[in-house]
Amino acid sequence: MKIMKFVSYAFLISVAVFSVNVSAKDLPNGAIAKINIDDGPVNAIAYSRTANQLAVAAGENIYIHDASTYKELRKLSGHTDSVSALAYSPNGKLLVSGGLDKTVRLWETETGILRRTREEHTAPVNTVAFSRNGKKFWSGSSKDNTIRSWYPRDGGRMSSQISSSTDVTFITIASSNKGETVAKVYNTMPIKCIIKISGNYWRVVSGHTDSVNVLTLYQGGKSFATGSMDKTIQLWHIADRNKPLYTFIGHTDAITAMDFSINGKLLASGSSDKTVRLWDITNGKHLHTFTGHTGEIGAVTFLGDKALVDTAFAKDKGLASGCSDGTVILWDIEKIISTN
């Protein structure tokens, strides 16, 4: 109960601080804050409860913000092309980034020091993910068709080469909110999606009419969602791989970003149609559409106390979305849920 009070208090403080500096009329409906990066498109956002930080990848740089006040804490520079992927270690002390410059970089979040740069990928790195214990992280490139495993302590690595066949292409890698499993997605023809979770291959007959380009996991990989270029999202459960539980229809352009809520009841999606949508995964219903961005959505992530996952106290406080116009908008999830 004490933890819940602290989280709520921090969230209220963030609203109060922001309202002093910016008039509410300048915010889109449902928004509580807006961060203007003005340094290129926002391609990735990572949230750390333990560090109380938001990491935002905009252009070639990474900006660390306090998650309560939204104040910029530091800027991480080193990539020589756009940063496309971010992930915090479980303890919030490390941040891994991948970029179009084909590098993987490991940062200390408290100091901003670049601890290590790896250049083994031969094409842009489009995805990164940390393990649950923080002793390992992964990087993947859909262009060089490889996934690499790294060990932050000594910089060592293991590398596995994915099939270079023209009809099998690696798309993304994702870890669950617990960091227990890793999923690897491949697009094939005529089957649109192959998903590998914990060493097992699922040949999912997805029903998507175009390639799958976004994947997000929940509950150790027992549930996952696929987002496609065909503008739809499909929700799956490990118990039934023959058909999705729900197909979410509403976006008018390709799905570009997704995230499960902390309590596992909601799914947020971003699209090239410039909107963010909120879905109720318990019944398959569309809850709300957030408008206000002026470009493609590059990232979405829920904000809340992830230490309370799988407990009766798990609750989502907000949602952050990043856009190609160089802005991040923080949305009030509690208000939206209370009106639905």
C-alpha cells in the first residue's frame, strides 16, 4: 500500500509541475504533458520504474528525462545515425541502444557514460531487449538477419545467424514485461508469421494480409500481439495458436508501435496514421483514440509501477507516445479508463 501511495503522489506532482509551465489549452485532449525534443523523429522510448526515468531516442541522440517532472536530466551522444531501439536494464542502471549506424551501445544512466560500443552487426540495429536478471541483452537487425546476445559485464557475446533465405526474414525481438522469454519474429510466404518463443517455433496462421512488423509480449510470452502493415493488430494466447483471440481494426495505416499495460488488461498501439489507440484485451473492444501528434508514431510505452505486476495493486498511470515530429506526449490513462 505504501508503494501505491508513493507512485500516485509522484504522478500527481508531475501533473502539477507541468501545469505551472504550460497552459492546458496547448495540450491535446487527454494529454497531461508534452516534451518537445526538436532533434529529429522519436523512434524509441524506454521507461524505467526503478530509475524513475524516461529515455527518448530522437535523431542521433538519447535524452533522459525525470519520469515525475519530465525535466531533461542528460543527453547521451555517440551514435552517428538515428537511434532506433532502447531498453533499460531491470535495475535501471544501464541502457542499451541500437542504431542505424549498425552499432549497439551500452550506457550508464546515472552518469551518461558510454560503457561500450559493439560493431558486429553489418546493418542497422532495429531492436534490443534485456533479460530479466540484467546479465544479458539481445540486439537484432532485420537487414543483416542476425540476433546477437551480449553480456554487459565483460562485453562478450554469442551470435546466431538467422537463415538468409529470401523468403524468411527476421523482423523483431522482444522480451516480456518480466524479461523471462524472448520472441523472434520472421515473415514467410505463404505463412505470414513465425514466432519463436523460448526455443519453440510457432507457425502462426495469422490472417494478416501483409507482413508483421511489430511484436509485443506479456506474461512470460503466454500472450502476445502482432501488428502488421495491413493496419490491423491480432492478439494471441499460447493455448491456441490456430487463431487469434481478437483482431483489432481501426487504424487507417500501418501499425508501428505497441505495448501491453502493466496489469495486462490494455494494449496501446501507434500507427503511421498519426494516432495512438487504446484497446481492452479482456473483451476486444476499442476504448479510445488519442489524437494530437502530427506525424507517424514511433513508440508507445505505459507508465506505472512495474514492480507490482501480477499483484492486486498493479495499475497503469499514464502512456507515453513518441512521434516523427520530435515530440513525446504523456496521456492520462486513469481518466480514460474511468470514463469507459
